[in-house]
Amino acid sequence: MFSHLFLAASLALLNFVASCGGSNEKLTLDPTTTTTTATPTPTPTVANTQITWNNGANAIFATHCGKCHDFALDLPQLKAKQQVALARIKATSNPMPPSSTPAWLADKNKAIEFLSMAELK
Ligand code: HEC
């Protein structure tokens, strides 16, 4: 009698496990639905901080130009030289500064970005 109950219980348990397995199979993803392309997470549009005289350009021009040119230490004077300075920084022959350093190369794009603004501020 006891063994019969035990057997019945075991069978019920087996059945339960089997039915769990059965329902698990339904949960496995249908291969045809897994091919849908994932929607890329939109990259947050972080406003690129525009360089200004006070937030970086002053230091860049003082460091890389100021030891030879007083105009590079003063915004109104640099404004007067804006186009020629931009041209000389971009120039491949006789560029400014006359000798390039790793520090200058790290700042060069910022200097160009600054001098390319319609109105230096
Ligand atoms: C080591 C000194 C030195 C440094 C540093 C230097 N210059 Fe010059 N620069 C000169 C000399 C010397 C001349 C004049 C000869 C010539 O035109 O090549 C000159 C000429 C110029 C001229 C043309 C002449 C004028 O006054 O209109 C501009 C513009 C200029 N430099 C901009 C810059 C800028 C911008 C920087 C920094 C990114 C810079 N220079 C860094 C020495 C330097």
C-alpha cells in the first residue's frame, strides 16, 4: 500500500516535471522571430561644447603662440589676425607655430575650431 502511494506520487511528480518541460519548450524563441534586428539605443545627443576664448582658447593661444606673438594673448588683437592666423595654422608650408609639438597637435583642432567661428567670442 505504501509503495503504491509512493509510486503514484513519483509518477505525479514525473508528470509535473514533464509538463514543465513541455511548457518550457513553448517559451524557447521561435527562430523566425529572433532574426528581427535590434533597435539601436539612440545615442544621447550631448551638445558638443563650443570652444570660446574663456573656456579654452585663451590658454591654447597663450601656450602655443603667446611666447612669440603678443596678439595671441588678447582677443581683440587675435580677432584682427583671425583669417591669417587660421591660414597659417592650417598651412603645410611655413605653418604656425613654426615647430610642432605633441602638445600643439593635441590642441590644434581646437585652435582651428575656434578661429573658424564666424565671430570670435
Ligand atoms: C617660436 C615663435 C613662434 C610661435 C610659437 C608662433 N609663431 Fe607665428 N610667427 C613667428 C615668426 C618669426 C613669424 C614671422 C615669419 C613668418 O611669417 O613666417 C610669424 C608669423 C605669424 C603670422 C603672420 C604674420 C602676422 O603677424 O600676421 C601669423 C598670423 C602667426 N605667426 C600666427 C601664429 C599663431 C596663431 C601661432 C600659434 C598657433 C603662432 N604664430 C606661433 C613666430 C612664432
